[in-house]
Amino acid sequence: MKQVRVMRYAAIRNNQLISDNPTMVFSGSNADRFLEEAYGFLQLIYPKFYKMDSLCKTALLASGALLAQTDLLKKYAPAEVGITLSTRHSSLDTDLKYAESMKTASSPSLFVYTLPNVAAGEISIRHGLQGETCCFIEDFFNAKLHTDYVDQLLALGAVKCCLSGWVDFFENKAEAFFYLAEYSDSENYPLHQSSILDTKYQSIWKS
Amino acid sequence: MEELMQNLKHQIVEQLNLQQVKAEEICNEQNLFGPDGLGLDSIDALELIVLMQQKYGLKLANPADGQKIFQSVKTIAEYITQNQPK
Amino acid sequence: MEIFIAGKGIITSIGNNVTEILDSLKKYKTGVGEITILPTGYAGKLPAAEVKYTNQQLSEISGLDISHSRTTFLSLLAARQAIADAAIPKFDSYKTGFISANTVGGMDKTENIFKEYLADSATLKLTETAYHDSGASTEVVAEVLGIKHHITTISTACSSSANAIMYGARLIKSRQLDIAVCGGTDSFSRFTLNGFHSLMILDSEPCKPYDENRKGLNLGEGAAYIVLVSERVAATLASQPLTKLSGYENANDAFHQTASSPEGKGNYLAMSGALRSSGLKPEDISYINLHGTGTSNNDLSEGVAIEQIFGTHIPPVSSTKPFTGHTLGACAAVEAVFSILCLEKGIILPHLRFTTKMKELNFEPCTKFLENQDVKHVMSNSFGFGGNCSSLIFSKARA
């Protein structure tokens, strides 16, 4: 039966890139170098990468690992693929840096990244996605919020496929837990249910 | 002029956080914007405006003026030489 | 299932409630002027649209103690009005949600903490700043209002509160909620003022959106909420709702971090999608409340996309940002309240300070306050940084 299922996932935690795609697994040497090392590993060609803030870098890397070897845009129109993110610290890491720049001359390139949804924007630009994007501020990865929201987007036909998940960056700690949800009748893929996502998330966070 | 251009290259690399570019590798007349040049974009142009103000005391009121001035390291240096308060 | 609008609440620079704001709109009275509340070196140099209350005054009026942020005060004042306006019998017996949008959070408070944080980041606890994050305001206000079932904060730049309204409607459609209080709040801060200034998109005079000689936007502040209700709740109201949310769409421009694509791709997708979701044709739209910020880039992209959809039959359009300034995370909700007022009162709102048509466009905004109009369907656009583009369509409950 066609149900919303989790087609794949990718996560970032403890300077590691974790994924159900065995070719998309990577361990970094330390927090200071992880984001750039992972960028090199993923071979994402995105000239803006070095200019983005760390929240966007984290989101872009997780999206790169998640969408590697998928050809979403062969299957869907750009406007049929949406992005739903949640974050705790939002753009606070950059907010602080930008506030520091305000003492001398406010930096436009920092100010641009003082909005968390720019991370969804960067993913959209890199992967050419134009569907609905939303960004929630939550204290923790709220699996139920994601499953409810994304199920509804899919049920109403607002999008046909959704990149969904958690991304956070603060005090040099990069975290992401992204998954791709779409209708599928293949039982090889787990159902898009909050308890299943929670279990997956917990297992990664404990690893 | 040559010294000013060398300084500018270092300042541009630093201010724009160009991690993949070495100051020494930038040519004086190389295009800074666009895909055939250094690939800078509109936000970088704004950052260059901040640089001009902070380091050279030059205020660009209209971002559109930047298009001409920021073509290359050479054009920036020329603009500074012509306009810097003595 | 239809989603009805049972109530609305608003506070902006042109008034502290719906009545005052309608009066200002009617009298062409702008809220854009000299900065007098926010302590900033730009006072007298850059205009803005401030709510002319100090934090102390807002604290007294809202009944919240002064430790809260300006964003929270504004949010509570507007949300409280919206709930009172809805006057839903047995409000507590329903599943109610509070979905609030916000981009700067308690930045006015956080700004003052930054200095200490940067001087000594080891000793200042993160929780002190976290308290001022975007989500804190939502939780405080929901608690005061007694809303428990679903509380969340959305931050998608200038289209944030449109996303909040869309989300609330969907929660009602899927029967997770009966009532959704949706909207947004943002306060004016040095953080955003200096940031927009660094992007060189602030007009040093009162803004002139959609004008050939437009020079940028003016920042504003405020909060607005609308109360969305299910058919079941609507049936219990003493006075039947006059308006409904009939369509919505969000799309991503996928072009640039802050700039819109020249052809307004995301804008086009949002407007055409909203029409599709409402089942309406372009010619059904009686009025468009533009995003119309006054930046060169926004107005051109939006205008081009409007021409692409509406062709030569463009309904009356206007931007109300010359009145309120750009209220960022609150703007879509502020303009949703304006759109609902247009439907309720049969009015079309004036676009201030317009003199010269843009050479790239074949239409110009409506500059008069028009009364006795047959307004059936209103489209409201909100497009934000990060490429986030939303369009909402409000309609008369009985067309």
C-alpha cells in the first residue's frame, strides 16, 4: 500500500557524517575542521560553501549526503520537492559574530546569515528545489511535528517529496538529522511515523 | 600603485573570507565578479564597500557605483588613488 | 473543509488596534518617520515605522514584566485582541494552537547581552541568551493566553507569518486543531537596522515602492494575529465570520540568499499555486496587497511575476509598507489583517507616495482609499530572504 515512507537518511553528529548510504559515511578529525573536510569528501560543487555560515554548511552537507546518487529532479518537478527544517539555536552562532561586527562596521555577508531559513534557501539553490520550505524553532528534534507537518504536505499534494529534519550549530557543534519522505509502496522503507523516526534519531545520537 | 594593489589583494582575501584563493594568485586586471573571474557576487560587493570605508575612508553611497569600481584590483586601486582624501 | 477567520488583532506604527489602523489608512497617515524610541546613531538619518511606546510602557500595557522582550510585548498585545475579537464561546473546550512567526526574537534584549557574552563567553550561560531566542516569545504569549495544544514558532524571514497562517489552516483541515491563532511579531532593533543598512537597501527617506525612483525600504515593527476556526467552531459564533482563507502557497525561488530572481520565479510559483489551491482564476482577484518593499529588486521581480499571471487584466494593487514600514516576520500577518479589512469593509487601500510608474511594468498601484468596492477575493504576497515566497488568498465567507 502506498504510504509515506522514509526513503533515506543522513546525519551529522560528533564530527561524523552518518548515512544509510554506505558510500556517504565520513569521520572528521576535529570540530574545527570537520565541515570543510566533509565538504571535500562529499565533493559537492558549491562555490558559495566557504562563504556560508556554519549552520548553512551543516545543512548543505547533510543534504548533500542525503541526496547523493538520487536524481530527484528526474522524478519530480522542482516545485514538487519541499524542505522542512527545525533548529534550536537557529542562526545564533552568526548572530553573535554579526553583532561583533556591528562594533566597527556591520558586515553584510554575516547579516545575510542571521536567518535560519537561509539554510533551506541554500539547499534549494544547490539542489534546484523550489517546493514549500519551512523552518521551525524547537528545543529538540520533535519527530511528531515533522511527521505531522510533512504527512500533511504530501497528503494535500503541496509537495510530492520532502527533505525534512533537524539542523543545529552552536559553540562549534554541528548537528543534523535529515531524511527524505515520499509516498512509496515498498516495504523496504520504514513508515514515516514519529516513533520510528525517534528510534532512528536516538540510535544515531547514542552511537 | 603596485604596493596599493598588493595590499588590496590581501585585504580582499581577508575581508571576503576567500579560503580557496591566495592573494598572490590574483592578477591586477583579473575580473573580480562573474564566473570567468573570482566569482564574487552582490554580497561580496557590499563587503567591498565596507572595506573601502574602513581601510580607505571612502564612502560609496550607491551600490551601483561599485560595478565599475570593483571590476578588478587595478580599477579599485585607481579609484582609491583618485579619491582618497590627501 | 473551509477555514474561517473569526478574529484579528494588530499593533503597528499606524495604530494600536484595528479601529485606529483603519482610521490611519483612511486618512493616508503614515507611521514612517523619525526614529525616537530605539537608541541608535541612525536616528534623524534613517526613517522607520516604530510603535511609539517605550518598553516600559509596553510592559505596563501588556501586563508582562519588563524582563520580557519588545517582540513578546507586541505579540501579546496583538494576539490578545485577536482572541477577544473572535469571542469564541467555550474557547477553553477546543483544541487550540498558537503559531507565531518571528525573525529577530528578543534581539533587543540579546543585543545588550552580546557585549557581556563576547567579553566573557565562558561565564555567561547560554540559557540566558536562549531565553531571548525566537521561540521564547511564542511560549510566553501562549501561556498568558492559555493556549496549550499546539505551540510553535516559524522563522522563514519576511514570509514567516504567511507560513504560520498556512500551517494553522492545515492543522485545522487535518482536525488536529479546532482553532489556530496565527500570525507574527517583530520588533525594531539595531541588529536589523544596521544589517539592512549594510545591505544598502534602506531608503533614507520614506519609501516609494513600485516607483521608478524607489530607493529601498523602511523598517517597521509590529505584530498581528488572525484566529482561524473550523466550520464547527464558526457555527457556534454569535456573529458569523465574514471572511475565510481560501488559498495559499509557499515556494522557493532557489536563486540567491537575499535577492529575488529577475523573472520572479518563486513569486510566480507562490501566486499561481495560491490561485490553484483556492480554485480561483486570476480575474477573480479583486485586489492584491503587494509585498512591495521598495527595493529595486523586490518590486521588479514581483511586478514581472504579476504581469505573467494576470496579463493585462491586473486588479487594483497596492503596497501598505509605505504606511507600516517593513515589519519583517510580522508583515504577512499585518497585511493579512489589511486584506481581511478590505473584504469586510469593501475597501481598497491606498499606496502612498507613488509618483512615477516603473518603466519595466505596464501597471501602477492604486493611490486612493476606495470605498464601496465589491471586494470578493484578496491576494496577499510576502516574499523573503532565503528565497521563501508565500501568497495567501482571503475571500468573503459567502461570495
